[in-house]
Amino acid sequence: MRTIITLAPEDKAWLDRVARQRHVPMTRIVAQAVKELRREWSFLDQDFDQILDETRGIWKRAGGLTYQRMRRAEWDRRQ
């Protein structure tokens, strides 16, 4: 699908330069960048409850509150 975007002149110049160096169309670089950004930000598409379910039980030591109290006690000892 084709689309039109507005870029700062220095960003367009950078894309053109990289495309020439790599012997690929500038549009391929933009498409790859969008795909990578989607992969990095995919967590935004998840439901918060789903994220909690998938991460529950990762911390195997004490409970979270116990850990916080332990860390805060260290701060108090330093003062």
C-alpha cells in the first residue's frame, strides 16, 4: 500500500544516503523501520490483564512487598 509522509529535510537526506549505500529503495528502509517499531511496541496491543497473566510468577524470591521493604531498609541503613 502506498502512503505519503512528511519528513524533515535532514531525515530524507539520511534515508536517501543510506538507500544508496545499501543499494535498496528508500521505501524498503522505511517499511523495515515500521515493521521493527511495530515489533518493539507490540506490547501496546496487549490487554493489561493478559500482560499480568503472562508475567505472573516471574519473581521467584519473596513477594513484591517484601522486596520493597528490604530495599527501603537498605536505604534507611545508609542514612
